[in-house]
Amino acid sequence: MKIDDAIQIVKPHLTEKRFDHTLRVKDTAVRLAEMYDESKHKAELAAVFHDYCKYRPLEEMERLIKMSSLPKDLLKYHHELWHGPVASILVENEYGISDRDIRQAIYYHTTGRANMSKLEMIVFLADYIEPGRDFPGLDEVREMAKKDLLLACWMTSKNTISYLMKKNATIYPDTFYAYNDLTIRINGGNKINGN
Amino acid sequence: MKIDDAIQIVKPHLTEKRFDHTLRVKDTAVRLAEMYDESKHKAELAAVFHDYCKYRPLEEMERLIKMSSLPKDLLKYHHELWHGPVASILVENEYGISDRDIRQAIYYHTTGRANMSKLEMIVFLADYIEPGRDFPGLDEVREMAKKDLLLACWMTSKNTISYLMKKNATIYPDTFYAYNDLTIRINGGNKINGN
């Protein structure tokens, strides 16, 4: 799919603000793909579609989660977590995007997970650091994103967990599986710091 | 088992410092049991044995984890997590302590877990707030322990996750499950704050 076609597909599904965010995530993802030797087109396409289902009616997403192979425990967590997994199904059903890596990058962009691929990390990170974002600790992550993809994703998952705990929110298991997995990958698998 | 017998059993297995800690956990657990209408004897016994295996040789604990029904993923995490589960087995094998609630309180005293019983919460919390402990945020938890067991345990699990992330340590899943479960129990199961 041509990227301009993808943009035209996604646009009517988003608010103006969210559409602008999507374009910034796209540009950030392309930059990261160049930097870390990943397919620019895949990064671009995954980024354009990452929030495709952000404003779907909750009932529609709920129905799709129940009817598909998506994990049912999603329904026990905040619906903010549903749009990534749901989009990963709909981009295939509606537009024939069957590339597994692109679909996983869309699926896990909110939570991350254990064993993220490079493309998944790029979209996960781009969504967090795109230039429109502004929250404490972000500049350190942006700096790290220029040097080390793994470490920047690890900082992102750490910040996300802290943020959710500050809000007294529950944390979807994939979010902390991502943190644990990145911690082990960074420490080279040693357990010295582990608990 | 009489509590004095339990103390005599445990003493030679601990350093002097750890033995003193154990006695303070016992006193704290008894106080919490009185406050929250739990069996004082169960709380006392679980507290006395909670660190029974703290100084077992790692090889012995590793063998027992492999041979027993304990979850094998423990071996992928720091050995600090092994002594609770291992003790929950050995107190039954060696001293016939078969009470399920006591054994679970020993098992989960380090991590907590989802669906903790009152006794489990009491030992988990007593281990954290006993008067010999001193770290940032502890006074708030001590104050809360006088008012609300659930909230005090929730603060404990939150502090534990923050502490481990600060150390760049991996986090055993039960630690997170405890946090999520307590968050839901406190919010009355609503998902408003959830992610």
C-alpha cells in the first residue's frame, strides 16, 4: 500500500489533533528506521495505522475482541488498551495488510511486550517521543533514542509503569513483561540486579 | 506448634540480625492480627517461619524448586525470591505445618500475589513495616497500616515496584499481580483509572 493512500484511509477516522499526532509518529518512526536499519516503508505504514481504531465505538471493539482470537483479558482492562489489538485485525480484514511484523507493531504500540521486534520497538518508541509529546523525563528518552533503541524502549516502559502507578491505574501484563524482558536484554541476561 | 518451639527451631538458621528482624515481624504481625481480627497464633507462626530458608544454600533451594511443585520460572529470577516458596514446603515436610493459609503467608511474603488472604496480607505488610526497617515512604505505610490493611498492602506493593525499577531489577510477575489486584479491590473493581 502506498503511504499516501494509507494516510487518506486513516484521516477520516481521527480527530485533527490525533491525525497530526499520527503524522508526527510516522516521521519519527521513519527517522528511527533509518537510524536502526529497519524497513522505512514498514515503519511508516505501521505508524500511520497505529491509532486507526482509537475512536471506534467501544461496543464494536468489544464485539471484535470477543469474536476474534484476541485475548479476552483485554476486556478486564481499560479500553484505551483495545485500539491497538483491534486495529491489528482490521487492517488485515479491511485493507489486506497481512505483514505480521507491521500488524504486531500496531498491536503492541501501547503496551509493548516481551520479545519485541525492531519494528515493534520503533513504533512503540515513536509514539512516545514524537515532537508533540511533552512530559517529565521525555528529553532523556529522546536523547537515548538517538543512541540505543533497546535502552530508549526500556526507559519508555519504565516511565509508563511509573506513570500508571502514579495514576493508581492497573497495568496490563504485557507492559511489565516488556519491562522485564528489556531489563534482561540490557543486562545481557544476568540476574544480579533481578528480584 | 507452640510459638516458643517455633522460635527455637528457626533461631539457628538465621543470623542474629535476621533473627531480631524475625521477632519484630512476629510482634508486628500479632498487632495487625489483633487489629484486623485474624488468628494471632497463625500470624505469629507464619511470621516466625517467614525467613526460615533465607540462608539455605542456593543449590539446595534450586534442587527443591526443581523437584517440587513450585513454579520453575522462579529460577529465572533473583534467588532472593526463592526462600519464601521453599520455606512453605519445608515447614510442612520438616515440622508438619500443613495449614494452607500459614504456608501461603510464608510463600508470598516477598512478592505478594493476586487474591491475598488476610493472613497473607498481614505477614507481607509486617515484613515491610516492622520497626527496624527504614526507607523513604515507610512512615506513610505505617500510618495506613493502622487504618486500612488493603490500602497499606497496596502502598507496599507500589513502593516495592518503584524500588525494583529504580534498581533496574526485573520484577517477578506475582509482584505486579498483587499491585493490579489490590488496585482493583480498592477501586471496587471499576476500570476508570485502569490502563
